Amino acid sequence: MQPKTQELLHFLLWSAQRLMRPTFRNLTDSYESWAYRNRLLLQLGRLEKGGLIERERRIRGDRVYRLTEQGRLSALGGRDPQSQWAREWDGQWRMVLFDIPTERNAHRERLRRYLRARGFGCLQGSVWITPDPVGSEREILAGGQVDVGSLLLLEARPAAGESDDEIVEGAWRFDEINSRYTQLLEVLERCPSGRILRVDAAQAMREWAAEERAAWLAAVQLDPLLPERLLPRSYLGRRAWQRRQEVLERAGEQVRDFRG
């Protein structure tokens, strides 16, 4: 997806009336028209073709679009934080252990990037952990070509008295995760206030929206979004999420009132 189309998808999420399954209409008549006038319909076509939005035809000549669930998740960065935090955990840790020869360093680095992107935590360079079942990873990582001498997937519980809190602290970089959420909170507090009555005010809102989106993705893409019972006490993710909902709801009301 092109950056401008990604930006539009993000904007549609928070400028719509309801964040759970938003609807937006008459995109050529307001802030959206000013911000995306030259390529709006082309971008909407891409989003609709990709299954990220869907069009409703209730009234002839009235454009009504709705974000699909796939579109909403894509705008959030690929995962819904609330559902991730609320998921159950069965108390079992899943581990990926691998020993890939140094001459296959590129393969080893690809594996590490894959595990990190999937929210695994790194206990050691070749020992990665997750609280979630690894059925799909078993197929993807092994692929029918890797034997137990080079890659092993285990379900385990600590046997030497280590607590789950200690495992979480050792596997994920929550200091950096919290630092990124702190940056996001600072960006949220810089949201332009007041009605958008002029084009320069609309431009300021658009620039802020791009900054906010970048800060959100920088935080959430590093965050494993662990089940609630595993979250550290100092974790800032839920506070940042709640503040983000409040600020974006207010910003959405501002841009819906704009007429360029």
C-alpha cells in the first residue's frame, strides 16, 4: 500500500463517527476533499479493492463508505490492542530455539525479524518466547525442511523458580516500549485545538495527524501487546491507548466541521 493511501486509511479511522465500525460519507465536501482532492477517489478505489473499505448505496448520489474489520485493523497497525490485552493465557510459555550455522547468517537474521514482528520476546539470541500457541509458526518456521537439530518449538514452564514477571522483563524491552508511548503521549497533547476555519489550520491538523500516526506505529509495532495478566506495572500502553481515543475523537469532530 502506498504511503498516501495508508495515510488516508488512518485518517478515515479517526475522522469517522464511530471507531469500532466507522462510517463516513460525502468525502468530496469537507476536510477530506481539501486534504486529498487530487487523488481521493483513486485512493478510495485502492482501499475498496483491497477489502479495507466497503461502499453502501442507500441513496442515489450519496457516497457512504464503511471501514471493514480488515481496514480498521490495518489502520491500527495490524492488531487491536484491546482484544490483545483481553485475550486469555493458559499459563504455558512457547519457545523457539534454533541453531543456524554462521554461514547462513542471512537466514538467521530473517528468522529473528520474523519472530520480533510476531511479538516474540528474545531471552537470548537464539531463544525466543511467546505466551501464544505457535501452530502457524510451526508450519512457517519448519516448512518441512528444518529438523530438531537446528530448530525446536517447545511448550514450557519455568522449573527454577523464575516468575512470569521476570520472564517478561528479560524477554521484552519495556523501557524502550514505554519511551515510545511517552513520545506518543507528548504528540497527542500537541493536537491543534479549536474549530478549523481556514486552510492553514487544516494543514496544521494534517501535519499533526501524520506525526501522531508515526508515533503510534513506532510504539505499537514494538509492543508485544501481552495478555493483561503479564503486563508490567509500569506499562504505559493502555494509558496511551485511552488518551489516544479521547484526542482522536475530539480531532475527528474538528475535521468533520471543516469546509474548505
